[in-house]
Amino acid sequence: MPDWLLVCYHVPNQPSALRVATWRALKQRGAILLGPGTYALPDIPTHRKALEALTERIVEGGGTAISFSAAALADPDRRALELKSEAARHDDYRQVVRSTANLIDHIEREESEHDYRFVEVEALEEELAKVRRQLAHVIERDTTNVPSREEAVVAVRAAETRLQRYMDNAYREENAE
């Protein structure tokens, strides 16, 4: 596991745009909340560069921010961060699995109602694309390759297979095979 970067910041309450943008930027990178306005990220070049840009944006927006390397963490503290990071990625992968289950349920509902309209096919394809993006984002944040990653990958493949079967049925319905 790499060393860690820490960022501590405070932004004005109003307008809320900076506060929300900061929170989103950190969560999109997989940052681990340590306390109010304090987050940790694995120390990799892309995170380091992103934190530099984020702290600059916070300061320009009227807030205060500092980011620094926490390379000198004691082993118990480092392990605690690793465990928090792994738990967060596990939760992210579980959400991907839930999203794929919802997609498969949606496909099965449409199929049970014999709804094979092309507009429904497109909607289901968009839903699958969203789940694929969700998985890709989690994989990008996962620096430790947590075990639940494989379950999420398998779930997305199952959704892809199920959607393909639905589309085959839609084609057959329309072409009366």
C-alpha cells in the first residue's frame, strides 16, 4: 500500500457550490473521511496532482486548505487507513452489485410484460452503460484490489448477458421468429 496524502480544508457555508464541489472531488477520488474537512487518499501521482488543484480552488473560493504527505504514519495508523479504504471500496463494489441486480430486475419486468419496444431496449442499454461507468470509477479508486471487486465484475457480466438475451428476444418478437 502506498503512503497517504492528507487534506484539511474549510470552505465558506455560502454559497454551497464550493463546499459541494470539494466534497464531490474528494469522494470521486475515493478519499476517506477522517473528520470534518479532513480526508486521506493514497499517495499516488494522480491524487497528488488533484489535491494540489483542489487546494488551489478552495483558496481561490475563499476557503483555507492544506494538503501534505503522511509518510511518517505509525504502522497502526497506516493499517487503520488501509482498513477504512478497503471498507469504502467494498461498499462501492456492493453498490455496483445492487445496481446490476436492479438492472436485471428491470429487464425481467419488461420481459414478463412482453415489452420489447425499441425505446425500452435503449433505456436498458443506457442503464447498463451507467453500471459499467460506475464499476470503472470504483476500479479506478481501488488501489488495493479488494476481494469484492471480482463479485462486482461478475455481476456486470451477468447483467450484460441478461440484456443480450432480452435484446435477442426483442428481435425475435419484432421479426416473429
